[in-house]
Amino acid sequence: MASGMVGTSDLDSRESPEETEHFSFQGLRQFVGYGFITAWVFFFFDSNVLFLTPQPHISLLDLHALSSLTTGLVPLLLIAGSSHLSPLNPRRELHFVAGLACAAGTCLISLASLDVIPGWLTTLGFVLGGTGAAWIQIAWDELFATHSTTNAALCMGIASVAGYLLYLTVSLLPQGIAVASVILLPIVSALSLRPSRSPYLAMGTVLGDAWRLFARAKPWRLIMLVFIVEFAYGALRTLSTPDSTSGLDLMGWTLGTGSLTLAVIGDVALALFAKRVKTSIAFYVAIPFIAITAISAAQMGATGNPIVFLIAYAGINLVYLMVWLLFIELVTSRGIPALIAFGCLRAAWFLGAFSGQLAGLVLIDQPLTVVFIILLLLIVAALLLSGDGSFALKGIEVPLSGQSTLATRVQSLASAHGLSPRETDVLQIWASGHQSSYIEERLHISKNTVKTHLSHIYLKTGAENREELLNLLERHA
């Protein structure tokens, strides 16, 4: 396997077998707002609740394909649009703007369904919603990346399940009240997305350096894997979902939330037992399962029960969530900017779905052809997983011009102020946003030892607090 590749082994071997990582519920309240955006995404991308009156002339699949395209392109534009890549998480005022964009899109869709405003504004509504959703989701991803993979999985799982329950609760309300609630969901999520105090989320990176770091990690096979399974999702959706604003009842979407809940629970379980069970099992189970589901969907057609599509969605989301955890490990262990990592991952997710939806719509009368394409791509996915089963070699250090990564800044600061090797290790983890309890677990040292090392770091650097330490690291860019 080529040196520097990131992949499924990263979760399996991220720590020594003897190390035990304890879950912590501290900070779980940070992620309550993630449940609100999760519920909104269900309403916006996968539901017909926003249409207050049936609109038989509107192609719901076309509009959802448009929203997938928008949400997939926005992360790439955010990355390409700046020569100095800065995280989204600290920009709180723009979170609110993104939340307003989602709310405005929701309003336009609902008002257009009542013929209060021109029908073409429905399209604008989906574009606005997709744009705002991309920003908010990546900002949340960045916040998750300030935690260990196990804690991130647990917090994301709890917040996601809460979001699914919120979706079901709002769906049971009278439609007018439900729509008003949906309008508020992204705003509440944006307001609850507080900037992290993690130093690495406050530092920018030169775009060229960020791309070189990302390319050296070689995550392309994982990105292609996400693209392929999401292509399957988009294509299966055209086969199994009625193309109507009133064609799918609450029971169908209830099954959908149930299937995603199972995927999240499976994801958290795999994160818990990653040291004892190969996380690649998730991929090897999900891919043939999706293939069997695709064949069944071809036999049932769009007039059949959407249960088949929704069950497949559980497997598809399990693949995505496992790759998401691998990308958190990539960000925290390699110093790669979270924006470029999660931006590319979100782009693969939504552009894969769009490509599948487009293929399904073009070949709407040829379901067997669609299934053949899905099976062919799943074979490619299986080949991506073949080989020695590891995808990666760890511990690669990448020398870059500008010394813009967190690791090089820490090393520069440590050299300038005479920090010991152990103090440098503590500073590296401390500067990544982790708490002292995580440093204890990671370095196998006591709580008092951590306090002693931190005291020495502050004394040698002259910093009074974490904020001043951040400023020192920034000056060592």
C-alpha cells in the first residue's frame, strides 16, 4: 500500500491496544443544536411536508436533485474561493446568515405551494436551502473534529437520534404549525453552534499547503466510496420514491428515520469496539446489502413500497458515517484543515446523490439499466476496498512552506521556548482542543502530571491562558 494513505485501519489502530478511551458526556450539550439541523434536513431533502397544497405539476425528484447539486457545489466553492483557508466554525454571524438562508428557502417553498408567490421561486427556495445547509453542516463537522473519534461518534449519535425524534414529533403536528416549526429549526441550530475554543479552529492555512497535506494523506478512495454509495442512494430514490408532492405518507418517512437511527447506532457501536473489531466490516457488509436492495428495487419499481429504498439508506449512511469518523481522525492526527477535509467529504456525498438522481431521472423508464450501473459501481467500490485491507500508513509528517500546520507551529513554539519532548506532546494535544482528561488517556499519565506539564508550558512561554497560547502559535505560522 502506498505510503500516507488514509483509510479503515486508522480507526482500528489509532491507539495502542492497551489504551482504554473513556466516553465523556462533558460537552454533549454543545451538540444539541445538531439535532435541529438533522431534523430540518429530513424535511427539506426527503419530505413533502413543506408543500401546503398538492402540486401535481411539480417534480419533487427534480427539485431534490437541484438541492443536492447546490449543497455539493457550495463546499467546493468555499474551498476554492479563498487563498487562505480559515475554518467556518468561528464565524458565528455567518452561521446565522446560513440559518436564515435555510429558513428563507423553506418559506419560499411553502408560499409558492399556496400560489402566494410565483412558482419559480420554489427553485430558488431549494437553492437557498442547499446553500445554507452546506455551511451549517460543515461548521458542525469542524466542531465534532475537536473531540476524539469515540466521543464524536457518541455525541453525533445522540444528537442525530434526537433529531430524528424531533422530525417525527413535528411531522405529527397540523401542517401549518409543522411548517412554521421547520422554518425555525435551522435558525435554532445556527444560533446554538457556538465557536469552539480549540486553537486549531482559530488558525487559517494557506490553500496550497492545505491541498498538499490533504493529497499526501491520499483519502481519494474513501471519497470515491462515499460518492459511489451516494450515487446508489440517488438512483434508488428515483426507483422507489413517488415523484409527487403528496405521494409518500408519514409512515414511509418514519421508516426512513428508523433506518437512519439503526445506521447511527451501528456507527457508534463500531466506534466503541474499533479496537477489537475491524471497522472495515461496515463496508464489506453494506456494499453487498446495497446491491441486493438495488435488484429488489428494480423488481418493485417506483410504484412499489419505499421500504426497500429506506432500508438500503441505513447501509448507505453507515458507510458515510464510518468515513466521516475516519476523516475526524485524519483532521486531528495530521493537522489537515477541517474545512478542506469535510468540504470534500460533503461534496462527494451530495454530488454522488445528485449524479445518481440524474441517472435515475434520465433512465426513469429503464430501471434494469439503472440497477446495472449501480451494481457496476458497487463492484468498483469493492475493488477500492481490496488489497491488504488497510488503506493507510500512519505518522506521516509533511514539510510545507510557510509552516502553516498545527504540528509545525507547535514544534516551532516548543523549540523557541525550550519545551521538553513530553511538554511538546502535551502542547500538541492541548492545542488541538482536547481537555486534560483526554491527555491523561492518550499519554498514560496522571491528572497531576498533566497539570504540571501545562504549568511548565505556560511558565516557559509566558502565556497566561489558552487564548494567549493561541496567539503565540499564530505568530509561529
